[in-house]
Amino acid sequence: MTSPMNTLSNLDAALAHLADVVDQRRDAFKAGKADPSTSYTALLFSKGDDGILKKIGEEATEAVMAAKDARNANLAPEQQKLLVGEMADLWFHCLIALSQFGLRPEDVIAELERRLGTSGIEEKAARKAAGTE
């Protein structure tokens, strides 16, 4: 059986690997070596910041709707699969945005680790006080 720590290490490795692939495809697009008509990732990068961010909004809405459907279906297996698929789409498109802005999933994980042990209410209040919310 896999321990939670091994699972987390595998998750970190999987996200880092996927981010590496996204970064490689971004670089190929920028170098004119990836065609948006044949590469979905190149197509996303061709749409620029606004297109990428719009796609995240669409995917977030689809994830919310899948979660609502899953809740209403008491998370039947087919609804679980749909919800997981929509969340995977959302995560993928978030990786595209991170890459577009020169960031990595490791940056997000570091921020989440920084927040460990801090109340969400306290965290939000601190951001508001700092004027970053």
C-alpha cells in the first residue's frame, strides 16, 4: 500500500512533469515550432493572457456544475468520473496560466505550505490588511 507521503511525492512529481511538458510546448510555440492547428497547448498559448484566463473561467464553471451534479446524484460512479475529469481540465488549464506567467506548480505548493497551520480567516484578514485582496 502507498503511504500518504509517497502519494504526495508522486503528486508533486506528476505535476512537475506535466508542467515541464507544458513549458516545453510553450517554448516550441514561441519558437514557431508548434502549430496551433495541430497542438491544443499551442492553441491556448496563441490566445494570449486573456484567452488563457477566459478558458480557466470556462473550466471552473464546468467543474462547479459537475460538482453540483455529483452532489445531486449522491456521487454516483459516473458523476465521480465526470467531476474528476472536469477538475483535471481545470488543473491543466491552470498549469497553462502558470506557464504563461513564468510560474510553476511548485510555486503554488510552496504558498500552500506557507499557509499550513494558519486559519483561512486569518489568512484572508492578513491579505486584506496588506491590501493584496
